[in-house]
Amino acid sequence: MNPQNGYDIEDLSVGMSAETAKTITDADLVLFAGVSTDVNAVHMDEEFGRTTMFGGRIAHGMLSASLISAVLGNRLPGPGTIYMNQSLRFRAPVRPGDTVRARVTVKEVIEEKCRVVLDTVCTVGDKVVIDGEATLMATSRKKREAGK
């Protein structure tokens, strides 16, 4: 592992995984709404949320999904990673106070193209709330050293 660039493509292997977790707060919903401009009442207004099929306010799906990006950019492969593609299936709502755990697992390493494919999943307790797959461009030690 290169501490400045995370794991290089040459260091990755199928089955490697990493995760992070965060408890979603009311403040997170307000801040995410401000950044994303998604002020849908189902995220912002408990009273309105109670009138929906969810029976209360829910977090923005992309707020929970952003934890996947945090794992990819900070842990596996880590700094220097470039996101290329992400599929997401939203399976269950996340509510303020829920702790979301995002986990990524290396599914395929394409060393000649510096690409890595990872399974991505977010859970609250034992319940899968989001799953999908990411494709990334990883850093390469060989390419970095060849450029010196």
C-alpha cells in the first residue's frame, strides 16, 4: 500500500474488503439537502413523512450511498482512486438515527487497464438498504515508477 495513493492495482486481489459506518443525524439531512438542493419534504418534514408509505422522515438515498464513495476514496483502493461507474439498488429506507455501514469487496482486478470492480453494499443492522457494483480506476506503482 502506498500511503499517499492508497492501494495500487498491483496490491489488489479478489476478496479484499473495507468498510465504514456512520449514524445518520438530523444535521446530516439538513446539510445534505443544502449541498444537493434536494429538499424533498419526505427528507425534511416529519409530519409530511408520516403521511407517506414510510410512516416518517427518511434520509436521502444518495446520502447513504455517499458512504460507499468514502470507503473507496479513503480505504480501498484509497487515495488516488477515480470513480468510473456505480450501480445502486435502493432496497430499504434509512431513518435519522440509523447507523449505516458501507462495505466494498473486490470482485475483479483488471491490472492491464488499472481497473477494479467491487461489490458495494450498505446495511442498517442486518438489513441491506443499498447494494450495487462500482468500477474504478486504481493507481499503478509500475506506471508511477515508469514515469520517474
